[in-house]
Amino acid sequence: MSEVTSLKVAFLGPIGTYSHEQIPVDVLSALSSDGPLSADVAVIPHENSLFGTVAETYDALMHMSGPRIVETLTLSVQHCLLARKENASMDLSGVTSVLSHEQALGQCGKFITTYLPNATLRKTSSTAAAALSILSESGPFVAIGSHLCAEVFVGLQVLQKGIQDNSTNLTRFYIIARPDTLVPNQPSSQPHGALLFLSSSADDQNTSQVRQTSDLGRWFAIFTSRHLNPVRIDRRPSLEGGPFHDSYFIELEEDVDATQANGAGWRERIQKAVAMLSAKATVKLLGIW
């Protein structure tokens, strides 16, 4: 492919979500199915600086085949309190329900406790779904979401901006592309990265947590030998092993001493590590950038 043509980008919808604001298909379902990704590129959140890992993303990545992660993106998230326009002047102490995705509810816990003391929390599939819900329901309800919701959904108004617990509220996204998609390279000062999915081999699926910890030690020794720095590890329940048998997502960065790695390039060191790990575990390279 000699030049980059226009790309069809999917985001974790629906319209009005933060993924939409930064760039509607059900991206997570597409990633975890055997069918092809309908878009060229997908943007999905995987971690928030206040509320941690987005579990749904990792559950989808566990089953991803075909598409691969090609880059990461970190963006500031500013939450807004939203209400129907006719409820814009209501006393917040009279609000009976606050709706949003569990990540947004968690990121705004202090505001909810202080200013919405009588409101029950109602979790929705997305922040945009929460905004749509209060439009379709009558009652003293509010939603937490992006300011974009008030622009794209007629009848909503922003009551207050920046209600997250900390002004530095960052969400990190994975950019995922189909194998045949040429994604433009963006200049970056960040080190090279990669994401691996790892699980104890089939022969060890009924092993104890002690054995899994031992496996982690062996895996990390392989990373060290290849000048690969594990910078984060996420654990999710495995669907194939026995009770409390876990799978791991390990993100790697290039070691500052990579020049000592016998002249091997970043991708070559990753591929050799994957080959070594394959003899000891179930391993899948989900992305390299």
C-alpha cells in the first residue's frame, strides 16, 4: 500500500461518548467475535487514572484475533452533570437518581456524595446511554457524561462542568487496526510498546495460585533477558481453566539499555520473547507499536 487513504474509524459508542468526542458500532463485540472488524481502526478505552482498568475492554481483547493494537493515546476527560432542560433549575438535593457508566460514577464519587446525597446510582452501558435515558424518563434524574451529549441530544443541558474527583483525570485508549490497514505513523517521544496475553499452558490449567506466581517469575525472566520492561500487568479470570485460574495482559516497553541487546531491534526482541514464551504458556501478541 503506497499511500494512506481515508480510514473508517470505530469508537466505543454510542454517539456522545468520550471515544466519540475524541475521534456507532459495538466495537467490543466486534473484537471478541470471530468476524472481521467492520472499520479500519477502532479506539477503545482501557484505563483511567482515577478509576483504573476498563474490564470490558480486556475481556474483549482476550478473544481478539485478526485486529492488532498499533498505538496508545492518553486524553483528558472532563465530566459534566447533565439534566433535561426543564429540570435545569432543580435543587440537586432533590435528585433521586444519577445515571452513567460505572467508570464515570466512580470518577465523580466525591461530587455525588457531596451534592447528590439522596440520589441512587444507576449504571448504564455508556455515558451517552445515561444521557438518552434521562431524556426518555420523567423525574428528578441527572446523568454524568461529556459536554458533547448536550450538543448532539436535543433537550439536554449542562448543569456543571469538571465534576470529576481530580482535575487531572486521564483516560488511556488503545488504537486497534485491521491487519490490512496502513495507519499513519505519528511522531512520538514515547518508548516502543507491546501488549501480550498470557495464560499457563493447557497442561497446567488446574494449577494453584502459587504455580501461577511461579509462571509469572519465569515469564519476567524471559522479558529481562530480551531487554523488555514490563510496565503494567492486568489479571482477568480465565474461562478455560479451573476456579481462580487467571490470564494476564502484560504491557512491555523498550528498555533504556536496549542498545545492549546484541543489536536486535524492538520487533525482533518481541518476536523472540513470544517464541520462548510459547514453549511455556499460551501466548498471544495483541499489538506492538
